[in-house]
Amino acid sequence: MRKGNVRSAILSLLSQHSYNGYGMIRAIAMHTDGAWRPSPGSVYPTLAALQAEGLIESSEEGKRTEFSLTAAGKAYVAENSEEMAQVWADVNEEAGAGTELRAGMHKLGGAVQQIAMAGTEEQIKSATEALDAARRTIYQLLAD
């Protein structure tokens, strides 16, 4: 899967909040429901380029370097709002059914947690059987 426009994603995120580099990577992953997790090798050079363009600035926060938009960066984001929105739309479009699959996994995980915490012995046994059946069905999809 093509991983998206790191530059636009960073600017979009920084228009809402300041981040350090790894915080930005996590925020992109969260914003895309795990469909895109850019590497430090793509994020840090982009941050350096944006800083050189005067669109972002950095400040030291303890051991971390926080990045935020400059006035020029805020103006750029405002003037290019379609580009900022498009980066997320592109990733979601490319992720396709994978996004729905991940959402389904999260929903299933929540239901399993509820059974584990509040279910009776019989409910837990039934849920375990249902999970085993689902696992076999999913593996069968790969075999077809």
C-alpha cells in the first residue's frame, strides 16, 4: 500500500496540536486506524525540510523536541485545506476493506473482553467455541 503524503499529514496534525517526531508517527497511525504508520526515516527528514521552509519550528521540551506550526505554516495550512483533508482520504481509500476489517476486530475484541469480565462459565465456554469456529472460517477463506 502506498503510504501517503507525509508532508501534508504532518502539517495537518500540527494545525491541531504540537508533537514530537514519534508522537507524530503514533498520531498518524491512530488517525488512520493503523492503516499507515510512517517510519522515522520518512518523518524526520520531512520535519527538517518543513523547518527549512519556515513552516514549522521546534522547541526543546525536556529530552524531547516538540514541533509546531509557524505563522507561515498556519497560513499554508489554511490556504491548502483541501490538500490537508485529502491526505487522510487517500489513505482511507487505499486501505479499503482493511479499515473495515480492523474496525471489526476492535468490535470483536470489545465483546470478548466483556464476556471475559462479566460472563458466566457457560457464556465463556460458548464464546471460546464461537471464536474457534470463526478462526477456522477465516483460515478457510485463505484456502479458497
